[in-house]
Amino acid sequence: MLLDDYIYFKIGKTKHIALIAHDGKKQELVKWADKNKEILKNHFLCGTGTTARLISDQTGLPVRGYNSGPLGGDQQIGSRIVEGGIDFVVFLWDPLESQPHDPDVKALLRIAVVYDIPIANNLATADFLLASTLMNEEYDRKVENFNKNMKERLEKFTEEK
């Protein structure tokens, strides 16, 4: 395994989906979740602070809530991705509004890419992901083998000395 370039992680048929939205996008995400609740009810949902509560209250869907984004919720979601507990993210962020926790937002987006997590940042992408045949199947995510990468860097560094 240490010699492989990639490690594969299975996303099950039941997806663990994180739902996140900045203030100006919360109602948009709530309406989307309500429109798609027949699909979403078959998956495990979680989200940050107010977004999780609003979706749960207004759609009846169970949504496990983490802290709000500025209070560490984005980082909690990121750590769940690293641990293998989130398979899919819908994150409606507002590109026209400055965010006090912008570094956390960028870290979450980066970690989703590093761990090959499908991430929708707008409703069109979220719709395409939900309509994918992969929503009802298992899927193997391909993640770079960072242990191999680090071992090779250390060997190269040691040779240079």
C-alpha cells in the first residue's frame, strides 16, 4: 500500500452529505433541499450551525448540526472529510460577500479537493450531482497516497544532504 500512488476509499450507496450555506444563500439551499427531500431522505445529512437547523425545521429532514462556520463548523466538516465521514458536499458560498472566516472556507474547499470529495458550489452542480447514476451506487474515490509522497520527499532530502 505504501508503494501505491493512490489509495481508494469507498463511498457507499447511502451518502454522507454536508450542507453548508453562507447567510445570503441559506434560503436558496433550504428550498433546494425541500425540492429534493425525496432523494435526500435516503442519505445521512449534516451541516453547519444555522443552515442545518433551517433545513431540518423547514423540510423535516434530519440534519446533524455542527458549529456555525465562523465558530469552527467549516473546520469540523473538513475534519469529517479527512476521517472518511463525509462523501459529498453542497456548499453555497457567496463569492460577492467578504466572509470573516474566509481562510476556513478556503481550507474546506481545499480539503474536499485533496480527498476527492464531490463538491457543489452552486445549485446547478448540486442538481447534476443528485441526478447522477452514482447517487445510487457505490463509488471508489481515488486519493493521492500522501504517505508515499512524504517518504519520497524525505528520501530526496536525505540524498541531497
